[in-house]
Amino acid sequence: MPEQFAADWLALREPADHAARAASLIGALQASLPGQRRLRILDLGAGSGSNLRYLAPRLAGAQHWRLVDHDPDLLAQASAHWPSAHTGSAPHIETHCEDLDTLVAHSLPSVDLVTASALLDLVSREWLESLAHRCAEQQVAVLIALSVDGRSAFADPLPDDGWIREAINAHQRGTKDMGQALGPDAPAAAAEAFQAAGYRVSLASSDWCLGPSDAALQQALVAGWADAAQAQDPAHQASLRRWYEARCARLPDQALRVGHQDLLALPCPR
């Protein structure tokens, strides 16, 4: 069964995602896109539409978005949550409930941009290389945001932070629905795959920078990390429990940076 993500987790992380994204890549992307007609955009693993809500207001002109995800409930939220504060015309949105491994096994629909957010750590190297090949067939621009890169640092370090981070990174590299997941190796693997497919690749940091105002997100993140570390290294359950309790106690003052990277891949002229 495909990975499942609760709608409340996606809503909780969305402000941090949007604040973290590498705005420097948007200008280069816009300059590469056709400006004479409606943009055709394919959003992979679209979930409840966070990538749509961030990117659509920042791209000029009329847009047609094709949102693909395996979860019909999340897709139903995506088109319903277009921000009323956005003054431009709303994009045309169509949703497709489909597994991503099935999608890249065939030719992609004809689009101008393939995009995704918080996806690549879940996929296999083979899937990623297939995606790069399918995108190269059409010479389509690619923007993939918020891929975890294995870095995390609390402003107030604890002795157990290091081994827990290593356990989390190892857990993220475990077997998922599309095979052995890339986990924190995703940004480097994506750059390599798209360069091999004939793309010019730019990577830019898009770190979460969380403070006391993000206590709810930090708590959910620490709880998820504790579960992942326990699954990866169950022999250290007592140490992990102490770490989790200490981190939760520090939430009112705690600051945390979580490493992510955004990737822009533009086809080289032929």
C-alpha cells in the first residue's frame, strides 16, 4: 500500500514548507517557461495541494495544473483550498488518483513543467532515474522542492542527538512502497539523475528554521523521529524515551533547523 500522510500533518507543515522554499530558483524557472499560452503543470505526489498553493501565485500567466496522488481524499482538498487572498486568476485544476510508480512507467502527459514537493526521500533511485528519463523525452522543466538531506540541528544540543539523527537517516533509507528509499540521499541522487539525462541542475537550500512559535510542528516532528529511531534501533528504547521527554520539555524555547534542498532542472539546448 502506498505511503499515507494525514491531512493534519500536511496542514501543520505547510507554513514551514512555504517559508523554507528557495525563492531564488523561481526566477530562473519562469524565464525558461513559454509565455504565450497557458502553462501545463504536472504535480507529482500533490497531496492536499501545498505545492500548488505556493507555486501557482509565483508563476506568471494562465495555468493548468494536473495533480497526481494515490490518496483521493487529499486530492479532494487540493482544489478546494485555493487561497482567497490571491488576487490573480485561479488556475485550472484537474486531479488524478494514480500511483506514481505506474505513472513513470509510461510516457508522461504533455506538460511544460513537472514539479513535486517533499517527495524524493520516499522514492527509489530506479524510480528517480525513470522520472528523469521521462522528463528528458519531452525536454520539460523540473522543479522538485523540499527534499530532506539528512541534516538537523537543535540550538540546544543534547548528547543523544547525534545517534538519533543517524538512526532516523538510516530508517529513511529503508524499503518503502517504491523500493529502497533514497531518504537523505535524495538531493544528490536527483542532481546526478537529471544531469545524466541532459539537464542543467541547480540545488538550493530550503531548510526548515523552526522556533518556539512552531512548537506544534516541532512536537509532531520529534514524535515521528522518536518512532523512526525506535524502529531502527529498538535496543536503546530507554535512552530514546529520555531524549523524547527532554525535547518535549524544551519546546517553549527550542529552535531547530532541518535540512532540505530544492532542485531546478532545465533541459540543455540541443
